[in-house]
Amino acid sequence: MLKQERPPEKEKGSTGFFGKLLKKVDGCDLEFEFAGRDSSKQVVIDDPYDRTSEKMHLFAHDEPVQGNVVLRPKSSGFKHLGILVELVGVITTLSDREDKLVFMRQEKRFEPDTLGSAPTYLDFQFTAPKEYESYRGINAKVSYLIQITINRPVKNVVEKEEIWVSKIDTRLSEVQPDASLHRSYFRETAFSKDSVAMDVGVDNVLHIEFKYDKKIFHLEERILGMVTFKVMSLDLQYGEVGIVRKEFIGSGKPTDAVETETLQKFEIMDGTPIVGEVVPIRLYLKSIPRLTPSYPNVHNCFRVLYFINLVLVTGEGKRYFKQQEVTLYRRTGQERPANMQTPV
């Protein structure tokens, strides 16, 4: 099994009951306060591109984002020409260059003023629907930012604070059975009309059937399967089953750039099996780090698909493999990102 260490965490301000995040700007300290948010509503998110991790407040896609921006002038007479507070949704893709697309925006404006030394509270409540989940991939990301722009006489000040958004698939939660509730994992009755079979064959020296129970899984489910060896004239050294994520950057054309990442792999056999041997497979998705739902189309900018990958390796180092796409979704009760811990 692959083990991944958590990358170093970005430095941020301390958080309290209201999710305060302190930033310093010229002539004024600035705090973001998210109403009703404390450390239990935060998640630690890994960024594989920047190789860092970051604490963020967690929101559901249909949940209002509300709170205050608190301005604490260092002295009286802090003048501004108007303040803009926004919730901004941004898609970033990386190929030959970094491209950013703002796909949603909601704003609140405050009139020009000259502030005294007492704190000034700028309240906000953003209810605009957040269509896509937050996402961190190798070449693509979806970000939601609370952004404040302070118009100053000389130079404007812009500060941002990112939040993390998750989205439950209510339709699949209602219609898809939860196979993780089954206690008798390896009964033949677990394979039904929804079962999927993949054949791997090489001339007359190798023929195996890889069968698993269905094609749609929630993020905490298990994949039940079995490998049956029908023809075996090769000297196999070992076999693996893994979960592969593919990021396609583009609008769905054959020329889209693809980044392939093996999230987890498990050894299922060691040595050469005999003809007729059956190797059972039980793969728990909950143990896989940074697992997300499948995203078939994110604003025509990118898509994320998942595959079961079967690999057989001979004693000579030759590799035979087969991939099959599976659909992953976020089920009711799985709002927190997969394999993420509550920050201490």
C-alpha cells in the first residue's frame, strides 16, 4: 500500500470560536470572522501542486457564507474610498501556462469613510449557489475566496481568505444502495446484474477475468471483486489492484492534456497461481487519501475520472494491465473531505 506524508502547513492566523483569521495591512489590522465557525468546522487540505497543506473552514454548497470583516485601524483617520467584500469562485488550470476563470461572484459594497481607532465591523452574507466542489489536483483546482478590496487614496489593498466547499449528490444518495452495510462481503449473491467483468488475455498464455460488484460507489464504500485465472502459462511475480485518478484539462476533446495519478495500490497475489484459482478482492475507499467524487465536467475547463487498475507483473518485469472506469460520489453524511482530519 502506498503511504503519503502530509506536506507542511501554510502559516495562517489563529482561529477562535468565530473563525477569526488575522491579516495585517498598511495602517490597519484586518480580521475575517466566519459566524458560528470554530476548529471543528475546519479541514486540513493538501495541495499536491504547491506541496503544502492548509486549514480552511468547511461549508456545504448550499450553505450561506456569513460573518464579518473587522478593520482595526492603528490610529484614527484611516481613510478609504469604498470597500468591496466578495465571494468569488475561481477555476485554475495548469498546462503550458496558468489559466484562471471566475465562474461565480457575489459582492457587497461599503461607502467611503474615515475610520476612528475603534474596530469597524463589515458584515457579509453570501447565499449564491456554489455549483462545484472545492478541488485540489495536480493541474486543476476549484477555489472559493472571501475577498476584500479597500480602495485607498494611494494604493488599493486586496486580501483574501479561502473556504472549502463540499457538495452532496442527493440524487445518487437516494437511488444507490450502500453496499458497505452488507456484512457477508464474499457471498456470490453480492454479484448481480450491475456487476462488471474485465478480461485480460495475452495470446494463449494468459487469460484472467476480473469481476467486481458494480460501477458506482460512494467515497466510504468498499469495492468487492475477484480475479479468476482461466489460462496461466506465464511466470507471474505479483499482482496489484489500484485506484487511478485522471485529470483531463480541456473541454472534453481527444487532445485534452491528461495527468494520471495512482492514489493507492494493493498487492493481491504473490507468485504464480494455478488455473482455476480465484483471488478475492476487498478494497476500502475510505482508506484512500485525497479521494474525491468523479467530476465529469467542471465548467468545460477540466474533468476528473477514476479507474480500477489491475496490474500483473512477470518474473522478467513485463507488465500486463487493464483499466475500467468507476463513478464515485459524495453520499449524505460525507460532507468532510475523504481521509481528512479535524485540525487540532
